[in-house]
Amino acid sequence: MFKQFKELLNTAKHTPKLGGLEIFKYIGPGLLVTVGFIDPGNWASNFAAGSEFGYALLWVVTLSTIMLIVLQHNVAHLGIVTGLCLSEAATQYCPKWISRPILGSAVLASISTSEILGGAISLQMLLEIPIAWGSVLTTMFVVIMLFSNSYKKIERAIIAFVSVIGLSFLYELFLVDIDWPVAIRSWVVPEIPQGSMLIIMSVLG
């Protein structure tokens, strides 16, 4: 099992070309991946973190970015070599007593962090829907999009919106008065203010 997977890794050769328009082949998937980090759930989580705790939780952004780089790097290699996503590869290459706990923990992580909880927080902020009901609604929307494959039809629109959002974030940096010394310290020095654990879990998710 693991020997077969290792052989696939060893035989895979990938020599990317970054000349001219070739770079857009790599930017496109990257923009789609960023949707997982600037969706309404993350906005709600980050807004709550900033409005309640100021700069104190910026270190969570640093930690989540490091986690993101490691995870996405490994998952990208997995997709290039096998053509499978993480759940498919776990099912194909691992026995059930390993793959099912892995997939189950991934589902529980999505439920307990920003994928579900963040969406529920955003619904509470926008429509005053209780977090419990917001979690149920968010889960229903995700399941419908997953089984209908409707998310594939809006990928180009998602890329356009992500580009606009990214440029808007850069523009906003010139509109606010940032205390850079405090911000830089908070980026690297962990601090857990009282009552912040729920927000930390949501941002990390």
C-alpha cells in the first residue's frame, strides 16, 4: 500500500514553465484555493477577532498561514502524482480502520471550525440567526452544492470576486491607521485573551 504510493511519488516528474501566459495556469488554482480563506465565514471570524481583541490574535493568522503552506504543498503534490483528492487517496491507499477515522476527523474539524462555525457567525452578524440554526443552514447549503456539483459552474466568477477582494484588502491598508509596532509584535508573540478560544478555533479552521 504505502510502497505503491511511494513509487508513484518517485516516478512523478513535474517541470513547470513560468514564461508568458503559462503562469496563469498556476494562478487560477491558487485563486480558487484562496476562497477557503476569504469566505464570509472567515470574514466574520476575523472581524470578531479584530473588533473584540484588537491586534492580540494576529499570531493566529501567522500560525494558520504556516499550517496552510504545509498542508496545501503536500495536497498539491498528492494531486499531481495520483490525480486524487485527499479523501479519495485516503480511501484508496489506506485500510478502512485508518481512512475512516481520518475522514471523520476532517468532517468534525470542518464542523467545529470556520467552515461551519464561521458561516454560522456570519449569519448571526448579518441576519441575527442563532449560531445553532446558522450551523444547520450552512451545512445544508454545503451538502446541496457538493452533491449537485453546482460549485463547478461558478469557479470563474469566484476567481473574479477573489481578485476584487484581494485588491480591496490592499486598498484598505491605506485607509486605516495601523499601529505597526504592536501589529508586528502580535504577529509573532502568542497571546490568548480571556474568551478568545472560540474565535481562535474559528480562525485556525
